Amino acid sequence: MKDFFNEMFEYTFHFNEMVLNALLSSEVTLPEKSLKLINHTINAHEIWNHRIEEKPCATTVWAMRDLTELKQINKNNYNTSIEILESYDFSKALSYKNSKGDKYTNTVKDILFHIVNHSTYHRGQIATDCKEHGITPLVTDYIFYKR
């Protein structure tokens, strides 16, 4: 299970980084929705890591940050997630409050899978948004990563 998640977080980091690099190097005005979604994706990963570690997190899910700053946070998120893989019991149940203040309990394993799935989902939305604005989207499917 640890090997699986290690690979999933490498994939997530890799394509988040590629999307950030593509947005940073774009010569056209970037769609606002895409900027919000990449911020949300990176912010949510950071928040979930903090929830697993049972630490407060200073950011919010829709905070807007500079793309260069997001690159560093993406790297930090990856490193923290790898540390979590090494030091947490995947079956441990964690109680937390979501951004609306509602209380939930999930296992570390479920949260880790959610982080990866959530990132993939929003990268797909970013690709669609870019395409609708005449920007060629990146292909970020997992199978392309494995080729």
C-alpha cells in the first residue's frame, strides 16, 4: 500500500508541477477559473496534510497565491505526504472539520486517496478551461505518466 501511494504522490507532484510550469510560461492571459482551480488544488493538498498531522493550517481552500509560491508549496506538499506515508498507520481514523466547520472522520488511507483523486479531478477541469480559452491543455492522465 505504501508503494502504491508513493507512486500516486509522485504522479500528483509531477503533473501539478507541469501544470504550474505551463501556466507560468503561458504567453496569453490565463483563464481566471484555471488560476483559482490550481490554487484550490494545491491549497487543499496542504490542508489535508495538516489534518492528517493534526496541525492547524494557515491557508484556506480558495486562497489565491502566486504561481511561483504554489510551486514551492506543491514541493512541500509532496515531501510532507511522503513523510506521512512513512510514519502514519493507514487505518488510523482521524476526526477533522471541513472548511464549513462540519465534523467528519476518515482513515488516513481514505484521505490520502482523496488528495490524489481531488488533484486529478481539478487538473481535468483546468485542461477543459484552458481548451475553452484556446490554450492547448496538457495531457495529465496517469497512463501517460507511466509510458
